Amino acid sequence: MSIAKYIPVQIKQHIKLIRNRKRYKGSQINSEFIDQNVIIGKECVVNRCVQLKENVKIGDYSYLNDGSLVGQGVSIGKYCSISYNCQIGLSDHPTNYVSSHPVTYGPKNLFDVPIEFESRPPCVIGNDVWIGGSAIILRGVEIGDGAIIAAGSIVTKDVKPYSIVSGIPASEARKRFNEESINYLQSLKWWDLTMDELLKHKELFTKKEEWESFISKKK
């Protein structure tokens, strides 16, 4: 007779947490809700009650704060900052079928006949992206490198690199930098550099908001 059903839920969850920490030793894992085939890079932080569905990929040094949900197959780049209670690429439903409920069209539908529904592709989140608290990014959306998603926004379409979007539905508020600076960063791809290579660009980062003037003077 199995004793699993007699084990308190809290203990089961703690066991899952321990297993997840063993799976991802190079990162700080504080959530037990990590599905199969999830890839987490080095030095990442996955905080409490974060849910990562199957086949999610998270790049090095990215973090997700408490309560965020990441849908199946979503790809998140390196150095991303994801705030509290965000929803990224969750499953969608048909809007033009008789019903939007999965029991009427899913693999185990009431009618016991194949009824296909092709969901949109998983979200792709670039590198160095900041997603503010309670933001929602719909499935199929791509977020460019360096973009910022304002808190509470609902993102329904692709976001260009180094742009700031906000609102419901989200729209572009402005670019973070001028076109020349954006091209420089996209060419540099600092997030792909090794730590030794990155340290060679120390002055670029320590100039803070004056970094654009700094690279102009170097030319």
C-alpha cells in the first residue's frame, strides 16, 4: 500500500524543492514548481512560487521574482530581470470555436474525436530585458534585447530591442537610446561575453547614464 497519499502537502513540496536545488546547483532555486525538461543557466535566481512549465529555457544570470508564471516552451535570455507576479506565454484558447473550454476541443474532449487547435508559438524573451511587476506577455510574442516592459502592461505584439512599452495593450513609449547606441549594443552582445571579456568593458558600465558620450568619444 502506498503511503504517499498520507504525506502532508507541505512535506511533498519541500521534497520537490530539495530535488530542484540538486538539479540546478549553479543557481538559487526557491520554488518547487519546476516541470520537466526545464533548462536553467548559471547564477540564476528562481524565487518562491515561480512556476516554470515544460521545456522552458532561462539564460545565465536571469532572475524571476515571487509568483511569476512562465508557459510551456518559453525562452528567456541572459541577464533578464523579471519582477513579481508576471505571466509569460501561458496557453491560449480558440476564440472562433463554439466553446473556448479545452474539454470541448482538447485531446480528451467530450466528443471523443480529434479536434485540433494550433496554439501560437512560445514567447521568446531576449537578453537584458526588464519586465515590471504583474506584466502579462501573451503567447507568440517576441521581446527584443534590452527592452523594458512597464509594470501592469499587457503585451500583445512584438517589442523592438531597447524600447520601453507600457499600457493595455502595451505600446511603445520611447526608445531607451539613440539608434547609433542601440546598434553598438546589439553588435557588442555583451551578454555573450565571458566574465574576463566583460571586465574589459568595465568603464562602459561604470559611466552610468554617460556611457553614450563615452563611446562617441572613443570613435
